[in-house]
Amino acid sequence: MEKKRQKIWTAIGVGIAIALLLYWLTLAIWIDDDTDPPMPPPVEEISNC
């Protein structure tokens, strides 16, 4: 019984760690996107469409 409980808590801890890591990465990407000005695509790419 104790082993099973330890596995459950380990899984919960790993899940929380992964969720926080993904949240931090997403936040870092969003902050990077906000600081860079939006770049329009080159005219050649637009005319080739």
C-alpha cells in the first residue's frame, strides 16, 4: 500500500514539474514575441502567392 502511495505522489510531482516547465517556456516565448516588432513578409513572397 505504501509503495503505491509513493508512486502516486511521484507521478503527481512529475506532472506538476512538467506543467510548470511548459508554463514557463510558453511564458518565455510569449514575452520574446511581444518584445520583437512584427516583421512583414518580403514583397517577393507575397507576389508569388
